Amino acid sequence: MTTIRFTSTIQRHVSAPDLEVDANTVDEALDRYFDRYPDVRSYVLDNQGAVRHHMLVLADGISITDRLRLSDSVGSDTELFIFQALSGG
């Protein structure tokens, strides 16, 4: 099962508990997550279903490559970690 985790920073704004889902792609994994927690969808994805610019999605510690269609493959032991990108100086 693919594990989906969110940082505590995101969880301050929306309830986003860890969840294990059965999926083959990032898109499938997030769709299953958003079926359970629909309020999280608009926080992570834009109106076209792409990852928002200020959000990062890592699959086993590596940034996903397809931020538009979310077609990156995930395995049964993949961990997706989602967090806000911080900027400033």
C-alpha cells in the first residue's frame, strides 16, 4: 500500500491524517486520499488538477516529475510526502 503523509504545517489548515491506499500512480493515490478527505484536494491541487506551485510532492524522498497529470508510478511500499515549499530570505 502507498502511504500518504502531510506535514504538520498543512494539518494546521486542513485535517490531513496519514493514510495507506492501493494505487499505481500518484494520481490514483491522491484521488483515493481525496475521496476520504475532500477538503485537502483544493489545498494541494489547482483547478486543473495539477499540483499547486507552492506545494511539493515527494515519492520516497524524490520530487515527482509530472506535476500536471500526476502520472508518476508508485509501488506498494511507496511513501508520498506532501508539504508546502517555503521561500524567503
